[in-house]
Amino acid sequence: MLYLSQMLGKPVVDASGEKIGTVADLAISTGEVFPRITSLAFQGPGKVPFMISWRKYVAQFDDDGIALAVPAQDIRFSYLQPDEVLLARDLLNHQIVDTQGMKVVRVNDLKLSQSGCQLRLLGAEVGARGILRGLHPLLERVVVGGAKLFRKRVEEQIIPWNYMDLLDRDLSEVQLSVTHRRLDELHPADVADILERLDPQQRASVFEHLDEARASEAISEMDDDKQAEFIDDLDDVRAARLIGNMDPDDAADIVRDLPYEKAETLLRLMGVEDAAEVRQLLGYKDGTAGGMMTTQFVSVPATTTVREATEVLRELDDDHPTVHYVYVADDYGKLIGVLSLRTLVLNDDDKVMRDIMYDDVLSVTPEVTEEEVAADIFKYDLPAMPVVDEAGAMIGIVTVDDAWDVIEEDVSGDRKRGGALKAAGIVLVSLLGLGLYTLVLLQVVAQTGFTGFSG
């Protein structure tokens, strides 16, 4: 196996054995599972850059350099094609998205595979060995050898090309690997995890390639402390569109954390109905049932038939949240009953809601704390908890997903407090281990006679 770091700077000689330059980069054709090297970039005399076809001109290559099949005067130079990527320029030391592990990583080296005169890219080395090899191959061997003394292994961490997504260059027109999973094919929660790990510039670049629906879903899945920061960085028009596409409760949570002027600007740019729903939710205190509820639910009068209720469900928008219950109200709008979709389906079309509904309905008022709401949802195993006003009229629901968010926040807070107590001990143990490890490395260096870096 070869690595890009081993090839960069190696001599390039023509068919007569005359050195005509040094290796500067390698280009790959991106539309393959394991892309082949298509072009060789090298620096000639005076550091003048040149690029030639790998297939036409490269006769052989190894750790000592690259030999061409023709004399220098017969070389015809070429240019980077639209489907080609330069490994050193576009990948090495750049951040990529590992679409298998769902994380952002930095490329420390690139692993290549030789087959005759053909060379292919296997994947990116994102671990410590790539860093060490880039500094000096002997340093990698010393550290790997030192680790073995502790019966430890310093493994390569290779991400195959077909699980890599590029961030630092606009490759929207480049066809990536035939089995490539693009960011817009990932689950919104996975996209959110990736976006949170990027710097603002890269985050904006990736975000530009997501459509409005996917972008809104991804933002909704981000951590609360990241959502407002991200929206605040977007231009007002797009930010307003994205918030308008979200569920009202998610939109309200983000707007609540924005600076007042930014929040008002976005609400004015949103549709009238969307803005009204968000403003209604903003009127409730954060950390309460009112602050966490959504206003998207299905409620029908008590005189509604099964056939009519079914039509109401059919007319819901495609992006309407999942409906678990149909709620029933009296002539004054007061919540008096509920029925599941199963009950609705199993009854005749002419049955009336008041005759088949369950009238012992659990509900909460907007002032109840989110912890109390979550506790009741889990205690009574409810998919959703109705929220009613002083007159008993239904104004929203708190879903089990919202309740889980409350539990996760509590657990996360406990972990942070516990983690702070462990941190000092971990640092102390790490420093002691590092000191012992350094002593072993010095012994290994002394035994190998290594005194410094060269070349």
C-alpha cells in the first residue's frame, strides 16, 4: 500500500532517466467506488506547475518516485477535468463528512492501492498514524513500536471514499462515487449532528445544498443552544422561510432565543398565520406546558360523524405532525372527550363522536411545569397530553417526543455535573500516563539510533 504523503515531493523522471520535477499532487476521477488516479501534477524547474495524464505517461512508480514512459520533449500537458479532484489540494488536511459514522473528521493522509500501473484511492486516514506519517515515516514506526510495549495497537482509521463527503470545495457539479450517500440523503438528525461540528463558514456552505424542507428539519433536530445561533447567521428572508416551515412549537423555541430585533424581523417576514401561531406560543413562559406545546392537533365538534372526522384527517397537509388522537369539543369549545384512530376506524361511518368518545380526559393548563407534564405523559403512557385554557377549551398538545426532550435535558445536566467531578482525575491520570509513555519512547529512540529528522 502507498500513501499520498509518501509520494508528495518524490522525483519525476522521464524515459531517459532525467529528472523533470517533483510530485505535487494526484487527481482522481470521482465517479467510481474506488477512484483511479487520472492525472499527475508535478513541479518542474523554477516550481512551474504541470499536469499530465497518468494513463498515457506513467510507466512505473514506487517509494523512490515516478518514471514516465516517454522523454520530456514528447509530453503533452493537460488540465484538470470537471469530474476530477486533486487529493492534496482538495482533501489532505481538509475536513470531510464521514457519512457512515455521521461525523466531521480531518483528513491526515490518503491511502492508495496499486494494481499494475494503475493506482486507486482507497480512502482517507483520519487517525493519529496519518499525522505521524506526515511528520516523518520513522516517527510513525517509533510510536507504533512504543505502543506495542504496552500491548496496545495504534490502528489506522480509514474512511472509504464511498463514505466521504467533501466540505471545503464546491463540488455541486461533480458526480461523486456511485454508492455515495450525499448529505441530503441522510436523516435530518444525522445532518444536524454534522452541522453542529462545522465552523460557521463550512456550515453555511453545506446548508446551501439542502432544500427548504430538509433544511428546516435539520435545524429542528439541532441542539437548542445551536439553533438560534445558526438562524441568526442566515439572511432574514431565508431564515423566515425556514422557521415558517417548522412546527410552531419548534419555531417558537428558536425565536425565543433570538435577539429581540432579529425575532421581530423574522416574524414580520413570515406568513400571517404562521407568525400568529408562533406569537401565541411566545406568550407562554418557557419551561411550562404552554411553552412546550404545539398548536397542531385535530379537534371536532361532538356532533361530528365518523365519516366527517375521517374527511378532516384526509384533508390535513402532508407535513402535519402525526395524529394519535381526535379530540372532541362541546358547543362552547370545551374539551369533553377523545378517541384514538383505532376507535375511529372500527366504528360505522354514521356513528357520532359523543357516542364513541372516551370522556375521562386527562389535561393540563399552560402554567404546569414541563417536568410535571412529562411525568404524567410517562405515568399514563400517553402519546400526547392536551393543554386547555381556564374555560377548558383546548389550545394545544404536548407530545411524548417533547416529554423525552425534557428527560434528556435533565439527564444531560446531571452528566455535566458528574463529568466536572471526574475531569480533574482524568487529566491527572492522563498526564502520568503521558510521562511514562514519553520515557518508553525515548528508550525506543535510543535503541534505534534515531537522532533527528532529515529530508
